[in-house]
Amino acid sequence: MKLIGTALSPYASRVMIAARFKGIDLPMEAPEEGPRSPALLALSPIGKIPVLVDGPLVLPESDVIVAYLEERFPNPTLYPGDAPDRAKIRLVVRLMDTYSAPSFGPFVENSDPAAIANALERIDQALGFVDHFRAGGRFASGPAFSAADCALIPLFHLLELLQGGFGTFDLVRKRPDLEAWWGHSRESEIGTFARAAIDEAIAKMFRERAG
């Protein structure tokens, strides 16, 4: 079993974090010619990462991959609690995926100020939705680590990294509960692992561009 992707992608990082939490050995390989390479398109014509390869199974879409890992390796669970608890976990993931994650493009594409302002507005809206609907507790949704933490950790780290240029983390500071969650998560073992992997992927990208 392997994951095709890079920690530069918050979606691939989500799967990486889920595997780490479950203690799964899941090596991640970057597509040599990018996500639109012929080799990757032959596996998944969607042309996006991550893609999980597990024997004959080829599975795109991070949320689907995390759910697959949960079923194959149910302990420790990424969907703890009762039915309402698990519904809130899935909702937090869906809110970030639908309303926030697609908005990061303008920051890395050097877009015009109007596109950046629109991205900030969308992210602010998504964080408001998450803040409203998430279950209280020390973790992203409820009293235990879950798939919601896997989804939020990479995105919140990106918000921190983009703060100097765009003021992105100010959107988190407006929401004390979310800021408190991130303060705990970023210094946790799994948060430290994820941030280091993302930072190294970014450093590698700049080294390759320079060299």
C-alpha cells in the first residue's frame, strides 16, 4: 500500500496524518511529473492527488481514502463517539472542504488583490461555519482525536505560514475556541510531525526551483 502525493497538498497531508494516527506504514511518493502526468492519469483520470494504491485498488479523493483506512484499520478510530458525534466530525471535514480548501489557490498563484480578498472572505466564512457546528472539546470536534483533526491541521498550518503575506491567521484569532484548539494541536506529537513534513515539502520545492 502506498500514497501518491506530497505534503504540499493539504489533502495528501490529511491522509498522511490519518495513517500516522493509526500506526499504518503508508509511504508517500510524489508523482514524478506532477498530478497531470501520463503515469498518474493512467491510474486516476481525475488528475489530482492524493491517490491510494493498495494492490489492485486505486482510490482517489482524500476523504474517501481516510474512510477506507478507517474500515481496514478500525483501531484507533478516527470517528469516535456516538452517531451525533460522528456526524459532527464529518460535517467539520465537509465544511472545510467545501468552503475553505478550494480558496487557497490565489495565495500561491500571485493572483490579483480582488481574488485574494475573495479567498480571504471564503476562508473566513468557512471558519465561522466550523466554529459554529463543531463539537466543543480539546480536539477539532469533541473530546478525542478524529478525522476532523486530520483535515484541519494542514489547513491551519498553511494559514500560519501565509499570515505574513496575507493576514490569514488573523481569521483564526477572531475565534478563540479555534485558536485554542490549534495551540494544542500544533504542539502535539502528530501536529509537530505534520508541520515538519509540510515544511520540508515546501523547502524541497524551493530548492528544486532554485536549482
